[in-house]
Amino acid sequence: MSDDILGYSSHDWRKNTDDAVVVDDKGENILKVNKSRVIFTNPRTRKEESVDVSRLIRVFVNNYESHKRSVK
């Protein structure tokens, strides 16, 4: 499938997450996805990494069909 069919271009993926939010487990703290990042230590390299949350959503959406068993 092409990006046009999906309506999801790799060049404008943030437009698809403009209304998305991140919430804590109690639903008390809410952050806009496009203004949020995840900072973590990469277990393979032991280096600190920083990734846009909207990028993680894009990866999830793009890989969902091919990895249905591993994506929960």
C-alpha cells in the first residue's frame, strides 16, 4: 500500500497525532503527544536516547499489521 492510500505520509506524520495525548495511569497528568518525548537508556548500547512520542505512534501504526502478535 502506498502512503497516499493510507493518508499517512512519512513527511507529515505529526499531523496525524495533533489531537493525541499522553496520560498517566490515573488520567491526571495530560501531555500533548506532539510536544512530548521519551528519554530512556537503550538496553543494547547503554546510551541515553530521546524519541518523539509521535514518532513512536508512527512506528506502531506502520508495524502493527506485520507484528500483530508482538504489538500489544
